[in-house]
Amino acid sequence: MPVTLDQPAQAAIDSEVFSMSFKASWSSLQAAILQGEALPQRRAIAKAITLLESTRADHRLQADELLTALLPHTGNSFRLGISGVPGVGKSTFIEALGLYLIGLGHRVAVLTIDPSSTVSGGSILGDKTRMELLSVNEKAYIRPSPSSGTLGGVAEKTREAMLVCEAAGFDVVMVETVGVGQSETAVANMTDMFVLMQLPNAGDDLQAIKKGVMELADLVVINKADIDPDAATRARAQITSSLRLLGLHGEPGHAHHDTQIWHPQVIQLSALLAQGVDSFWGKVLEFKALQTTSGKLAARRQKQALAWMWERIDAGLKQAFAQHPAVKNLLPELTQAVLEGRMAPSTAARNMLLTHAGQA
Ligand SMILES: Nc1nc2c(ncn2[C@@H]2O[C@H](COP(=O)(O)OP(=O)(O)OP(=O)(O)O)[C@@H](O)[C@H]2O)c(=O)[nH]1
Ligand SMILES: [Mg+2]
């Protein structure tokens, strides 16, 4: 029987989580995540993620305890980041790929990072993240973006949610994000492979492709090839040559192509017709094999883990700084002094840092 868990049901579970004592339940939560039957496991994952997203200090302590307990069971998935402008077809593609992978015996988790929700509380991805067939498949778990917090905070929650899904045995985790703001970087920094989706006409206007984002891409996918196959082929050629100009690309057979390392490639497909999904997965496996053999996959994860730690230290320090009573007192006066040019910004900063350290 398929397990249906739409957003209202999810919300009901979330509110239930807040009415219960985490203290009494976190170890049973852990057991349900690690060994639970499909439905209890799903509920346990939802509860765990809600616990992780809670901003209450006591919840955070329990969330850390839960994460520590789950950690030995994490890391066994392939983490795939999918980015692209609104409407490029990310969700349609994730649905097609997810169903294909379930057919191969995988279990698929889908998480989203929606930068708009952190600003407005609203959501670009919103209801459209609902993937009709995937969301009712018991081999899939779909979780929308946390709807509040800074991008850094949302990224942290998503990373943690990814660990919970891995502990629950999902062996492919996809993170979808729209190509606005810094969210692509956040997603590239938490995944093993970063995929950039493009429309067939994007090749005509390379301005539309941000150079920085192109440099993050391990694979570029031209979607909607069904609408105009010739345009898709042209876009593929154009993006391939621009990758080469950026020094990122060695087309197989090209003089600078080294078969021992991965060079970003461009493929075309139709997410709507689920055409090309199998060759996409072939590329992913090729990438994974090369990165594993060379040790780059493990190195990328280690680098990401340390970067995550430092990012959180930075954020924690900044927050503690802003909440420090003496700093709060001093801030308006020094801000004004800097605005009026009476004090150098570096002097103001130094004064406040000394105040924070209790040395002023
Ligand atoms: N013809 C065609 N239409 C497609 C294809 N892939 C997606 N679409 C359509 O494009 C529209 C947007 O698709 P989504 O999958 O919602 O796009 P998205 O990138 O997830 O959009 P956001 O979540 O809003 O950023 C939908 O109407 C899809 O049916 C494709 O390969 N071919
Ligand atoms: Mg979408």
C-alpha cells in the first residue's frame, strides 16, 4: 500500500512533535529511524527533522544527541544537488529520476532549499515541490525547505535532514534549489555532485549563465529537449565550448581530456517524457566511480564537513557578539560615528571586539 504524506499531514505530524516530550522519545525516534517499518519510519524522520529545525535551546541539545547517535549510520548515500532557474524542470526531472531509481531498487530522499522562503516566509518552490508520483511512493521521502532562517541556517538544517535520511537507509539524496541568490553554492557545498539544469535557449544567451555557477557544475543538463531538439543540441555545443573556454572541460576524445579525472559534461534530455534519464544516471555512476577511485569524493566530504563546522562557528560567534549587552549598548553610538566619518570602521570594530572580550 502506498504511503501518502501530503503537506497538511506533514504539518499535523510537525505540530504533534511539539506537543510531546523529546527527552522521553528521542531514543525510540532513533530506533524508528534506523529500523522502522515504512510508515513509522516516515513519521520518525519527520519528527527528527522538526526537532532539528526547532530553535529552542533544549530541543537543540536533544537534536545534537540524536544526530550523534545517527552519525555512524550516515554517509552511505550518493548526494546529488540539482539547481536551475524557476521553471527549468527540476521537480519534473527529480520525479522522473526518482521513479527510475526506485525501479532499480534505490530509496530516494528529496530535500529542497528555497532562498525566497528565508526572506519572505513564502516560497518559490512551495507547493510545486510536490512530485505527484514520487510523493506517494513509499521508497521516497520528500521534505520541503525550512521556511525560516538565514540561508546559512536553512542550509544547516538541510544538511542535518540529509543525515537523518541517510540513517534511515535512503541511498540517493537529492537537494533541489532555484538558481537565485547564493543557494547554488550552499547546495554544491553539501553534495557529492552538482547538476545545473538549463533551458535549450540558454546557449543563445550565455550571459544568462552565471560564470561562478558554471564553475560549480559537475554536469550541465539541457532540459526540455522535446520542445526543440535542434535548439537543445545547439545549446549543448555552446555550453560545452564555453566550459572549455573556462578551462573546465575536456570532451571525451578531446586533446586535453584526462580519463582519470572528471571533466564537467553537458547532456540533453526531456524530464517531462523521462527521456535521457538513464543516460543521466550513467553519467552519475561514471562520475562516482572516478571520484571514488581518485579519493576526491571522500576529500570533498571532509572539506565540506570542516567548512560546515567553521561556518556554524562563525554564525554562532556573530550571534553571541550581537547579543552581548555591552556590545548592544555601544553599537548605536559607534555606528553613528562610522556613518559620520568620525571613526574609522576598523577602529569601531576593534573597540566593539575588545568590549565583547571584556577588555575595554
Ligand atoms: N516540454 C517539456 N516541459 C517540461 C519539461 N520538464 C518540465 N517541463 C514543464 O515545465 C514546467 C516547470 O517544471 P517544474 O518541474 O515545476 O520546474 P522547476 O524547475 O522545479 O520549477 P521551480 O520549482 O518553480 O523552480 C512544468 O509545467 C513542467 O511540466 C520537459 O522536459 N519538456
Ligand atoms: Mg520545483
